[in-house]
Amino acid sequence: MRKSVVAIVGRPNVGKSTIFNRLVGERISIVEDIPGVTRDRIYSQAEWLNHTFNLIDTGGIEIGDEPLLVQMRQQAEIAIDEADVIIFLLNGREGITAADEEVAKLLYKSNKPVVLAVNKMDNPEMRENIYEYYSLGFGEPFPISGSHGLGLGDMLDDVVRHFPQLDEEEDDEETIYFSLIGRPNVGKSSLVNAMLNEERVIVSEIEGTTRDAVDTRLTKGDQDFVIIDTAGMRKRGKVYEATEKYSVLRALRAIERSDVVLVLIDAETGIREQDKKIAGYAHEAGRAVVIVVNKWDTVNAGEKTMKEFETNVRAHFQYLDYAPIVFLSAKTKKRLHTLIPAITSASENHSKRISTNVLNDVIMDALAMNPTPTVKGRRLKVLYATQVAVKPPTFVVFVNDPDLMHFSYRRFLENKIRDAFGFVGTPIRIFARRRQ
Ligand code: GDP
Ligand code: GDP
């Protein structure tokens, strides 16, 4: 189901990223461990009481070398477009500036719920100046201190009060939700159009669950799919749509709602740094992944070129070793028919359940084949394993001491599980837990 989205807007240095990091907390990022892939701290999940929502730091979306006022206007527009509730952040040590008033006007016109927070109110005496902020017209201003963690609870109480009632439409278990991500011009819109025009595909548009985004429903055989709209697919002609950070933001949002993510690569231009970054997000989110090498018509393709290209893809995307690779051309529709089966199979594997009995037969065979390691004279003992979740398949292995289960042994178990059950197209997760 779609989560509510909150965006933080404000001038540079008012403390947006300080607040963002505080609300998001210490999330462990898998992406940071992948060479060449750095985490953009612009979009992340946050929690308050029993609400889970997504938070955008619009300050992290740099918009070229534009003057401050232009940048701020665009960041405010992004917040208005993307968020359900906007936190408008001011610096309590500087009062209301002309730029603040400018942003206030835009936010005011948008009719989006705005929560006004005045930051850097580190001590109680400063709170006496809070009244001047009423003049902005957003009701009660919340005095906060991002660096000391003061006042955030009251502010968040007000934020969650404004959350919309979201529809449950996306809880449809039978439908496969997928999105296409990739650099501008890899052929995302072309591929969507090609799929929609395929024979025996029935298409219907779903009006935006998220503002002006439009998802498309298609049916092939007796399987329903929904293609989630992504930036670059339906261009709305806004200035900031061309910026890299904005397309990353839209990709992250599309990934979040997907069962399967198609990572598109351009066969003509080859693999670029940005491709790895985008693919890293899909992997980290725990979604099923299919790698699609598009524009295959531009390559003088024989069996050998395909093998070569595959080796190259595998070398660049080692963490996606579970993802199948589909070579096709959106333009000529060559090999297009191989895509839907790859999506369907990845999705089935993503929600596959293995019974505890069968799983333990495999684990015990693995143990017999490769005895557990010893660390400082102590041997890892594996008692049993069980699958605790799907999407992605998640296993808990009960052991004498989780510290004794190192990466390499976990990897060995993962390989054995994959050998036995496939799981092509989906990441799987394995946790070790103590049991005497
Ligand atoms: P951003 O540009 O809006 O993202 O602002 P940052 O989060 O980078 O913060 C700008 C500066 O203000 C940093 O030096 C922060 O340490 C500082 N800062 C942030 N919150 C507070 C606060 O509550 N009190 C004080 N005194 N300084 C703060
Ligand atoms: P998007 O920005 O990812 O949505 O990319 P588009 O779908 O707009 O495609 C970008 C350009 O690549 C357009 O000029 C397309 O005609 C072209 N293109 C897309 N798919 C193919 C393909 O399979 N083969 C070739 N030769 N060109 C393609």
C-alpha cells in the first residue's frame, strides 16, 4: 500500500538535512557497501508512533546553478507535487526572510497541508520569539531544535494528523506491480508502449493513485499486471524533471510500489555509472529484479555477443547475480515476448514459500557437505531454519551464536537454497538468530 509522503522545504542551512537524518534514523544501507554506489540522502522511510511514512529532503535535490530564489521555488514545487504534507522549516535565529515569504506564498496557493517548524530553538528563552511566525498564515508554528532533538514530537503529531486516508487498491495480491527504471533515453517509454501494443494484451488506464501519476493495467492470459508510472515516462514539461536527483527520487518511489523492477540498460551506449546506482536502489529495496538490455537491434547480435554482453553485465552488477537478463528491442519488438515470462517468474519466486521440512532437508545436506566453521576455537552450530517472510523470501537460521555465522557461510547457505529452490529474479535474505 502507498505510504504518506512528507517533504521538508526551507532555505539552505535552516537544518533540513539535520531533521531528515534524525527522523530517518540510522538505517543500514546496503547500497553504501557497493563500490561506485553512493546513497543519496533525499528520500527515506521514517516512523512516528504507529505511522510509517516517506520523507523527502528537497534540499538534497540540487537544481543546477540557478539563483537561490529559483532553486527554492522549484524545491517547493517538487514538494507540492510529491508530498501529502509539507514541513516548512525556518531558522529561528534569523527570523522570516524575503526568501521565506516567497516560498510561503507558493505553499499557501497549493492548498497542501503545511506544518510550520522553526528550527534552532535550542533553549526555552528563544521560544518567546515564536509568535512572529504566526504572520506567515500557516497556523501554529512549532519551535524545534534539530540538533538537540527538541519539539520534534509535537511537530510530528501535527504532521500525521494531516495524512490522507489512502486507498487499499494496491493490496491486490494477484496482480503483479512492476516499474521500469533507468537513465533518461534508455527506452523506458518506448518499452512500455511496445508492451501495450503487443498482441493479446488488454490495456486499461488507472487514474492516479498518486496525484498526476497514471498507472496502466494490462492483462495477458489470466495474469493482471500494473505498470507503475516513473519519471521520464510521462513527461509533464516541468523544469526540474530533467535533473538527475529528481529522476532518482521518482525511481525510488516507483521501486517502492513494485513487486518487480525492470532495470533498463542501453545496449548501444553500454553500462554507465548511473545505471549501477539506479540498479543498487532496486536491490536494496528487496524487490524482484529483471535486467533488460534494450536497443538490442543496434548490436550486431549473434550468440557470442549476447554471452559477452552478459559477462559484462554480471561484472558490473555483481550484487544482482540473481536477476535474469533479457535482451530485446523496444523498437523492432525483437525478443519482446521473452519479457512477460521473465517478469512473471521473478514475481512468483519473490513470493514463494518453502515448507520448513523441505528447507531443513536442504540445510542438513548442506551442513553435511560443508562443515560449519570454527571461530577462535568455537564451532558454529546450525539447529534449524525456517522461512519467515516473502517479498523477498526471508529465512531465519537458528544457531548457537549468531556471531559465528560469517558472511561466507551465509553465502554458502544462500547458494544451497538457490540450488534447491531456484529463486531466480529475487533477492533472498538470511538472518541468524540465537537458540540454545
Ligand atoms: P540544510 O542546508 O537546511 O539541510 O541545513 P543542515 O541540516 O545542513 O544544517 C545547517 C547547519 O545548522 C549545520 O551546521 C547544523 O549543525 C546546524 N543546525 C541544524 N539544526 C540545528 C539546531 O537545532 N540548532 C543549532 N544551533 N544548529 C543547528
Ligand atoms: P526514456 O527516456 O527512457 O523513456 O526513453 P525513450 O523511450 O524516450 O527512448 C529514447 C530514444 O531511444 C528514442 O529516440 C527511442 O526511439 C529510442 N529507442 C528506444 N528503444 C529503442 C530500441 O529498442 N532500439 C533503438 N534503436 N532505439 C530505441
